[in-house]
Amino acid sequence: MEKSVVVQQQGGVPLRFAGVSKTFAGRAGPVEALLPTTLEVAAGEFVCLLGPSGCGKSTLLSLVAGLEVPSSGSITAGGRPVQGPGADRVLLFQDAALFPWLDVQGNVAFGLRQQGVPAAQRAARAQELIELVNLKGFERSFVHQLSGGMRQRVAIARALAIEPAVLLMDEPFGALDALTRDRMHSELETIWRATGKTVLFVTHNVREAIALGDRVLVMSPRPGRIVREFRVSLPRPRSLEDHALVDLAREILAVLYQKAG
């Protein structure tokens, strides 16, 4: 997919987790969601978190986003302690969560408007990002006029508008049909290459994790912990039907089934 613009963005920053755990208060007592976890993610790296429901994947993203506070340990982003939400880290969900009363350009420019960026500047910036996510011509379309994949592209462009260093993505393509999901893999990889962001990507789909990630981290059932790391050295772009990808998926599935049992 050819892009008509090259968007200048601040690159990614390294993430560091030092003995990070999370325990929630439950009706029957404390619930351990995440056991002490130590992990380093390089600046600009694309890391996928894979594991069964309830294994702490989303909790890990919420901790990085600053929406939850660790029960123990510490997290740094770019060497700075994470002590709450910040514009350097943006969390995207399965639901694009767009504003239905705004058109595509308005949604993309929303964060810039909140930051007080002048109208002409934010319009130009929004247009660059709309073109980056391949939505040129849909600037004045509203949410109800967009497909699921298009809505996710708007959400990604809105996130990039405030120039975060880290994209935290929690099953962003989970609600899409298979064909749209495959296309979004290509779209996201193009955007990642163009912007150099650090990406933490949560998924239940093994082939998706291999297609996108530099590394795939397999997590155990609750209480969650990282049990295996797979480095993905396959050349990009990757096809979900590539024999090497399928072979690696089989190996990762064997680990998941073993840990689930």
C-alpha cells in the first residue's frame, strides 16, 4: 500500500518492568492477576502478548498506561517512572470509541484541540494522519458511515495525533471479520514502520501475534506470568499462510495448551 505522505513522528521509547505485580480486591479475598514480572522492551520494538483470557495481558497494558497502580515493582517509559496516564502512552481497545457527533477529521484532531493547537495546524496535522491510515476522501464521513476497519484506522490516527511514544493495543482487531483483520495487519505494520513507535499488542490469535511481532510473549493462566518468549525472525511482510509462520504457530500453541492444562 503506497502512502502519499511521510509523517514525522517522535519515535518509540524503551519500556522496563521491574518485578511488577498486580493484586485486585475480590469478594472472596485478594485476586492475583499478575505475578512479579520483569521485562524490557526496546524503543521501536513490536511485542505481542499472548495467552488465555484472564492471564493478565490487559492488566499489563493498564499498568503501562497508568490506569492501574502496581501492587509491587515499578515501570519506566523512556527512563521515566510511570506514575499515571500520560500523552506519551496511548491505549487502544477493540472498540474504536470514536465520537459519533464528529466526522473523521474532527475525531483525529480531537486530542490536538484539547491541547490548544491552532485550528489551521491541527487540520493540517489531521490530514497528514488521515492519509497515513489510508482514509483520504473520508474526512467528512461520520462514524456510522464507516466500516469496522475504517473506524480502527481513525482510532489509530487519533492516537498518533498527540505523538505518543508507546502504542498499547488491546485486541484492536478482535471484532473484525477475517478479511478486514488481515488487511489491518498490513495497515498497522505500515504505520508502525512509518512512525517507529514502541508497540505492546494483546491478542488471542497466535498467527496474528507472529505476523506482527518482533517477539511473542506467552503468558500463563491466572495468576499471569510470562512463561516463554519467542523471537520472530521471519522476513516482513509476513503471510498468515507462510509455512514457517504456521510451523512457529504450532510450536507456540503447544506451549499454550501445555500451560493451560
